[in-house]
Amino acid sequence: MKELLRRLCALPGVSSWEDQVRDCVMEVAGQYATELRVDAMGNVIAFKEGARDTGSKLLLTAHMDEVGLMVRSITDEGYLKFDTVGRIDRRVLLGKRVLVGPKLLPAVVGLKAYHLVSRDEEKNVPKLDDYYLDIGAKSKEEAEKLVRLGDVAAFDSTPEIFGNGLLKGRALDSRIGCAVLLWLMREELPMDCTFVFTAQQEVGARGAFGAAFSVQPEIALVLEGAPAADLAGVPAHKKACALGKGAVLPVMDKGIIVDRKLFETLRTLAEERNIPWQLREATTGSGDAGAVQRTASGVRTAVIAAPVRYPHTPATLASAEDIEAMLQLTRAFINHLSKED
């Protein structure tokens, strides 16, 4: 599992440019899927027959894409001005290495040197317009030979084992779910399952809606990352979601209130099987779950998440124990549903 996750996190996959991640998913899923296709949005939809014929009753999904940057103009000096793709905290950008365009051109996120800022500027977070990408070009003409407007840039980050049982890398909040689904596809399943690896989640869950409309499941389980709160400076009463404490069962976010019966099923399964779990209450974000739930006439939807520190940065951290708990609970959920009428 760790090697699969490291392989996935090594691939750039900014929203709408998920090609390399999709190719990897297709290669692995193709070994086990009964049917495999890519839809118009770029989602990978893999159906695998199980011991029980249930058709499209169950959809399991995780998103492939990650946040990044998109080139919107080139200055006369050869610097690249950019917009963010997805939500990125501007405070983390300065000095970060990124890879630009399909040729993965190395670049550095630049900003006016600290020595040159005024006292008023020093007190504020720089605006996005103040940043630029430095590719080492000497002029606009030279830069235009290397980069096109609309090219995206992904954080340049090498996934690795970190600390005591942790993993470090970019896009862990998305690729954890992908790795768990691919791992489950290797196994003999007790019921038919449709596995969907979605595109463009970071820019509004655009892929998930189309995929769920195509599959039209009765029940959906979304696997994703949850921002951990076990950080310095966070009040103790807000530290409910922490690394090393197990899989996270969200109750709601801005896009969804999780199906109550499915939530209780997941909670009961975790407690009966001694799978560590933790509760995440309402958050300000939203993911694929809300889009899936509102598809067609509605889909009963639940979420299992892995807590991650520093999401949407080059150095997201996750616990191998939490990922294992997510895998065990997802497997238990499939087994439980296979016994239902």
C-alpha cells in the first residue's frame, strides 16, 4: 500500500490535467476490473463483479486531482503571473518549487524580496498578483518558447516516509482514497462494486457529479482526506481530528449532511471490529460527497476520511495507521452491504 501511495503522489495531477495519475490508475485498475472506461470529464469508472450480483448498487469514489497554479500572463522580464487552481493559502507559496506544463519545467514561486517591502506591506499577506513564477528566462520572448498561457504548475515534492509511521508528500488528501480503492480492487469482492476515480474535485467537484449521474448508484461511499487539527495553537476542544487516531467519519460539511443510517452503520462496524475511528463535525470545506448525494433523484452517501496535516501544500502528512483503518472500515462496509437485501 505504501509503495502504491508513493507512486501516486509522485505524479502531478492538477485539476483538468490529471493525465499522468489517470494513466497510473488505468494501469493498476485494468488488471482487476471487469469493465473499465474514461468518461467525458476524465473520470475513471471501473466496475468489478463480486460474489453477489448487485449491479450498480454501490459506488466507491475518490478524487485524483490536486491543487496547483495556472499561468495567465508573462511579463516583459520573463516572469509568469498565475492564478491558483483550487484553494491554496497564499502564505505557503513563497520560495516553493513547482513543475510547469507538460514538460514539467522547473520553476520557483517568487515575490519581492523582504528587504524591499515597506512597513505596511510587512504586516499583510501578499496578494496573489504580487507573486510570480521564475523559470530563469531573461525575457518574455524566451519564456514564451518554454511555457504557454494556460499551462498548470504542480508543487515539486518527493513522497517519502516521515517521522514515526507517517507519510509525507503533496496531494495525499486525494491520493490516499485512490490507493485504498485500487488496493480493494485486488481482492475478491463479496458484491459488485463500481470504483470511480474523479477529476476536478478541487475546483468544485465537477467530475463526481457526472460520474454519479452515469452510474446512478443506490449508495455511495466517498474516500477523502480530512484536515487534522492536532496542531500547535489550536484549542484542545477543537482537536477532535488527529493523526494516529484512526479513520475519520464526518457528519457534515458545506455540501452534505451524511446519510444518518450509513453513518451509524460505519460507526457500529468500526466499534464491533475494533477499528480506530474519530468524529469530524461540520467544516467550512466541501468535497465530492455533496455532488454525489444530489445526483439525479438523490444518492444515500457517506464518507470515510484519513486525517492529514497541511493539506494543499507540498508537504502534507498522513499516518499509515489511519490509512490502514480506512482500508479495514471500507472493506467491512462492503461486506456488510453484501448481506443486505
